[in-house]
Amino acid sequence: NAGVTQTPKFRVLKTGQSMTLLCAQDMNHEYMYWYRQDPGMGLRLIHYSVGEGTTAKGEVPDGYNVSRLKKQNFLLGLESAAPSQTSVYFCASSSGQNNEQFFGPGTRLTVL
Amino acid sequence: RKEVEQDPGPFNVPEGATVAFNCTYSNSASQSFFWYRQDCRKEPKLLMSVYSSGNEDGRFTAQLNRASQYISLLIRDSKLSDSATYLCVGSGTYKYIFGTGTRLKVLA
């Protein structure tokens, strides 16, 4: 089992460019999450999904969109990147509400 | 006030020492609690879940005090490999709230 994987691992964007981060899990988990981690801020929830075809906003959703077309995949999109979106992005999945989360290795994004 | 608060440290301790971290939470509706470990530039990984009755896993002991709304982690006989950041996490409906982490450095 690969667990949770993220693509790409690193990316540099210019302001205004768009990109999609891909998260995939092979544990048949219903719940998936996107976080960003910034120094001194801890992990903050961007969006989450409680099942295929459903998504919901987290704590810091502005500037991001998500889609969960397949149970195993959760995509995070940035339509028009801004320097404030420079961060490390982690995807996670869990088998249920309040259960252990499994994290992907992260994507380091720099927006110039 | 942050929903989950931790002392950021760093805690510098010699090998073999016992070290304890506390974490306080403000949302009394939080249902589950966890300690995660995060190594530099890596993803968080579950260290242990925290139960009201307290639980132990080898050198690690976790406690939850719902009345005072705090969680603790005790590490006995610290190893160099324990050096990491320890994240306290509380969860409620679809929502996990992470503390900013406590840095531990175990010195030879």
C-alpha cells in the first residue's frame, strides 16, 4: 500500500498562474482533507470531503477550489496564485470522523 | 485564544531524561484527541491517540483531562531519535484542530 501520495512534491509559480495539486489514497477512506502549514501557524484546514462527489469549506478556503470525482482522489486547485499561497500543502485521509488521519508527504509551493 | 494551544519550546533535554508536554483546548465539544509527531520537512504521523483513562505505548504515556481541558504527553528515557515536533490535535465534527507544535531536541 502506498498510503497517501501527493503530486507534485515541489512547484514554483508566478503570481496569477494556476495549478492543481493531486492527492491519492489507496486505503478506501471516505474522508479526505487539504491543509496548509505555515511557520508559527500550525496546520490549517482548507477544504475537506466526506465522500465521493462531496466537498466542504474548511478554515481557510479562499483562493482554492477542490473536487472529489473519485473516492481515491482529492484535487486542490489554485485558479490565480498569489504570494500569500506560498506554503506547504498536506493532504490527509481518514476512515471516519474523529479517526486517525494519514498524511501525504506534502507539496512545497512557492508563488513569486 | 487559539482552540488548541501548546508551548512551542524548544525543549532541550539530555538523552535518558523524562520530558512532559501539555496542551490545552478550548472547545469542550472536542471528541477525540491525538498526539502526532512531525520531523523536519516531513508529514505528521500519528504517535498515539489519547483516551480519558490514559494510555501508554512503550516509553510514551498520554493523558486527557476533560474537566481541565488539557492533554499531556510524557516521554520517558528520551532517545536522540525522539527529536521532532509534537503536535496536539483535537477533533470534532469533520474537523481536526492542530496545535502549532512543541519542538523537542534530545541532546547526546
